[in-house]
Amino acid sequence: MPRTVSATARAALQARETPEVFLCLLTLAHPSWVTPIRVVNDGVGHTAGGQDYLSFPFDITMPPETEEGQPKVTLEICNVDRQIVAAVRGVSGDPITVELAVALASTPDVVEAGPYSFSLREASYDATVVSGTLAYEDLLNEPCPPRTMTPAVTPGLF
């Protein structure tokens, strides 16, 4: 399926050299947190969609395009100020939701790709990095049809 991007992003992608910078805007949220954690993989912070994103180094590895199994994305965030590891340690119950969007630094309010929604699974951390696996919603194991035909739900069939 083709992706719609702005003319500026298309020109930047097709140019041999460009002054445009593509930003990955990452939002981590959990019901127990007062405010989500918003980071951008740039040397300076940015404001996008009315939200402030802190400059924070991170790396996302997208899954290979295969037909087998659920694709998994890996995320590694620098653990310099311990803010993220403290947030991950304090979570119980629901998983942390992660949203990724791509925008240009010149027009950060225009989302060029995404937003992509994930759940943080299998998080681990050490002195330098917090890493984890991001999983899509598991649609392959959802019941189909989603409802069961019972006399309480569909009395006209019985």
C-alpha cells in the first residue's frame, strides 16, 4: 500500500543531499504514570503536535519482512539519567504502550509516517541502556467471529 508523504519529505527522500532531518518521535505511556515520556532522537528537543519531546538517544530496529510469526521491533534507549529505567521498574499490570511517529525537523507537526502503536514486552536494562521488544497487537490469535451466537445475544436464531 502506498504511503502518502508531503512534497518536502518526498523531495528529501529522492535528493542526493538534503538539509532535511527526519525525526523519530517516541511516546511511552502507562495508566499509572501522570504524564507520558516523550523523546526524540535528535541533539535538541522539539515540539510536535503541541507536545514537548526531550532530546534522548534511542535506536529502533524494525523487523525483517517475513511471512512467519508476529513481527517484533527492538528498542534501545540510553540510560543516562535513569528516568526511563525508574519508570519501567515501577510498572505492573498493563504493558507500557509505545507510539512512534516520523516527522521532518522543519515541520514537526506534520507526521510523515505513523503513528505506529506497540506494547513494550520483555524489557531489560543495565548501566548504559534500557532495551525491550515492541510487539504489535496480536491479531492472529483473536477469535473469529468475535462474538458467540448464544440465545442471550441472538434470541432470534434459537
